[in-house]
Amino acid sequence: MPKSKKNEGFHSAAGLIRYFDSEDDKAIKVNPWVVVGLCIAVSALVLILGTLYPT
């Protein structure tokens, strides 16, 4: 029977945790509400244009 690899998951996840934990000071920071507002605005625009110019 092969040996069980109990600790393998922790070692592979450690790099991801380190990667996602670091923040870049040069990155653009966007408020999540701006993204929600843009999604709503684009959805409304698509609905309005769909009623004005039906196919």
C-alpha cells in the first residue's frame, strides 16, 4: 500500500495564500459599489437599446 500524503495539501496551498495575501501598492483600487453600479448601468443600457432597436 502506498503511503498517505497527508501534508501535501498544505504545502501546495501555502504558495497561493502567500500570493493572494500580498497587495500591490501600484494596483488600481476600485470600490465594490462602483462595480455594482456599472453593472446595473450597462444592464439598463442594454435593455433600453433592446426596446428602441428590436431585431
